[in-house]
Amino acid sequence: MQANDSGVSPLTSSPDRDGTPSPEVAQARWPFWGLIVAIAVFLVQAFYLRYYSIDDVAITYRYALHLAEGNGLNWNPGQPPVEGYSNFLWVLFLAGGRHLGFDIEVFAKVAGAGIGVATLALLFLLCRRLWAPRQYWWFPPLIVAACPVWVMWAMSGLELVSVSFFLVLIIFSLTTSPTWKIRLLSVGLCGLSLSRPEGIALAGLFLLFAFFGDRELPRSRRFAVYGVPALAVVICAAGLLVFRLSYFGYPVANTVYAKFSTSLPSLGKVGSWLFFGLPFLSAYVLLLCKSPTSRHRFVLGTALVLVIWQMLLVLPVSIVMYFLHRYQIAFLPLVVLAVPFALDRISQRGRSLAVVISVLVLVWAIQQWPAVKASYKAERFYYGRHQCVAERLARLPGRPLIALLDAGRIPYWSDLPAIDVWGLCNSYIARKGFSTDAVLREAPGPPDVYIMSVDTQGKDAIPRLGFDKLISADKFFQEEYKLWQVCPSDYYYGYAILLNVDWAARNGLGDMLSK
């Protein structure tokens, strides 16, 4: 599957080892209908899930908005900057869209759909180069497009679908000529390195594995083919490091400090991902044992190494941040790459058996629709309540300092200075851990407004979340903060908006507080 060094576009040829198109591949029919069906399935689900987002995504939107407006990468303009996002390149991308005049949320959704289609098309080309003319070579894009979790995160407004694209581009590059390999790897690896905090570790392992595993290139040639992309990654990583140290004052994103723990809390989540990927990963076992060419083993082995490495990297992530395969789903296009080989082997025992197995594989990919629909419904529920709070905050005079755990939509929509109680956008809390002192007494506090999620029972508003319960039990908080409104007030779950007594008195709101 290795191309010659002619510089011919990798998208227009499917060469064999000696650099010439194999007769089988040259004669293979392009079942464009397979790609069309995959894209159609993706777009139908994307349309259904077009309003899906999680509260975290609005943190990215807030940073992109401030950058586009000339306020820098700041959570609170005018205060010391803190890197409260985990997707540097995506923030720059969204800021660029906003600078061109687009609404950030709409731009993120449209870009997610567009990059999703591009990823499916590139995966289609990769599978053709790897597996044509095997009967099921076009099947992996359909599996990915049918997986509602992948589509959900593509439409979430976050960067995960762009990570998928860079991953497929990296593996696709391994099937191209040395010239194109250098070009595509440089783009793919730099994009991956700038997209996620773990991207640099993924790029580094890939380069190491590919350099020693690509036996079809002489060692002297490998230094150039993999050395140039490695240099590009080093330049990107060094540039980002220098920027962080000079701008934020620390080497990695603040979210790394806030989300990670040495107790490996996401072990169970990774286990659920392994269970979901079992039928797809089983195809890898068959391929690595039975593959007729070393080239297939190298390309697919490299993809599998990236999948496994990612599972290890995210073990320390807080489980609160890791639901519905959030930190693994971008790797789904790599997980399913070996499926055509397995189905081809099964078809040798009977075509009907292969058809049945392929249907079961699709059903397995779709089987998380109930969980996706539940998550979609829940997020729309929270979306409405966050809107209600933002509308109430707009009635307050001036620009009060707010503090809250849901540090996404409410700070983004209100654009008020905010203390992130969770610590994603607060470097003190991220490093020292949560404490009432950190929220109420450290700079820039105490907040003028505290917003907490509550259960509403009659006239009582009972905090739902642990940090809010700790805050509400603090003696200083009890003395200095009084309830202003519960939003909405006609349902069992809402948000309590509490005002600092002194701030409320200065702004003529003292009589509106509960006694």
C-alpha cells in the first residue's frame, strides 16, 4: 500500500507497494452510494441533535468572544488571565468565525457538521486505499455516521469532531507517498497537538511508533519523512508553551489541574468504552493475526496504538467531565478501521452470515440512542433554566461579580465577571482545591451574586450539589447573602440567586431580599 514519491495527490490514487495502482484497485467500483448513505445518516442525526450542547461549551464560547472583541484569552477581562478551556485551536477557530461576523454558537454547529462530513469523506478514502476491492471496504464510515454519540459530540459545539478529522488524516497519511506523508503528517500532528492537552503526547507516541514501525522506508528516508513532522510538532508545542508561560504563567491549561486526579477516577468509564468498542476491536485482533500484508499491520497497528494510548491518558480525568465516551469518541473512526477485514473473512464462510454480522455491528453502533436522547433532553432542560437565570441577572444594576458552579452558559450569556466555583476558570481553586475561602474571601471575591442549583420545596430552596451545600453552610455566607429569587419558581428544580447584602443595599435592592 506504499505510494511512490511522485507527489501525486493522495486523494486521486490508490497505489500498491511498488508505487503503481494495483489492477484490483484500479478496477474496483467506487460505491459512492456508500459514502452518500453515510453522510445522509450523519446529517439526519445532526439535524435532530442540532440544539445539543453541554454547559462547558459556553466556556469556550466566552473565551472566543473575548478574543474576537480584542480582550485577549481572558475569562474576566481586566483580571489576571486563566486558561479555562482545553481546546486552544478550537477557541482560535471560533474567535475567527466571530471576527468575520458570525454568531459563535451557530458557527460552531455549522462547522461541526461540516467537519463531520469531511471526516466521513476522508475515512471513506482511507478505507478505499486500505481495503478495496474487498466487499465491505466502505463500511466504517457508515458505522461512524450511525453512532449517535459521535454525531452528538460533533454537534455539541466542542472540538471533538475536529480531533477525529486530524486523527483520520494522520492515519491516511501513512498510505501516501513520502512527499505527501510529510505534508499531511505535519498538518495532522500539529492540529492534534494544538487541539487537546493530550494531543502532544499522542503526536509524540505516534512519531516514535511510526518511525520504528515503518519498515518499508529505509531508515535514512524515515529521518526525513517523520523528522519534518516531528520538527513541526516541536515548534507548535514550544510556541504554545512559551505563550502559556508568558501569558498565563503556567505550562499547561488550567483545566488539567482542575480535571485530573492521581486516583484514576475514570477507570470505569474507560471500561465502558472498551465494552462499547469490543466488536470493533475484535476485528483488530483478527487482522493483526491474519493480515496478508505487513503494510496493513503497520497502518492498523499504528491506529490501535493511538486508541490504547488515549485510554491510558484519560484515566486520571474526573468522571464528572467524562460521560458518553466524551474523551474517547473522537477515536471511533480509528476503532472501526479493521471491520472490513473481519467481514471479508466472515463472508468466506457465507455471504449471508457476513450480512447478518454487519447488521448487528450497525445495531451495536446505534444502541446508545436512548442514552443520547436522555442526555439531549436533560441538556435542553438545563438550557432553559440557564436562560431564565441570565434574564434575571440582566435586571440587576451595573456589572456585579457572580459566582456559580455552572460556569458556562450563564457567564457567557450575561458576560458578567464570574468566579468558577468548580475551578476550571479559577487557577487558585484548580491548584489548591475547593474551599469556601477560595470562593468568598480570595480575590476577586466576595461575589456580589451567588447562583446555586436547588430543589424547591414550598418556600425552601435546598442546595443540590456538594460545593453549593458547603458554601451555604459557611457562617460568613449565611450572614452576608440573602435569597433574591428562585428561577424558575414553578418547578421542583431551579437556581437560587442570592445577593450580597451590602451590595444589594448600595444598589437599592435590600427590600427585595428574603428575611
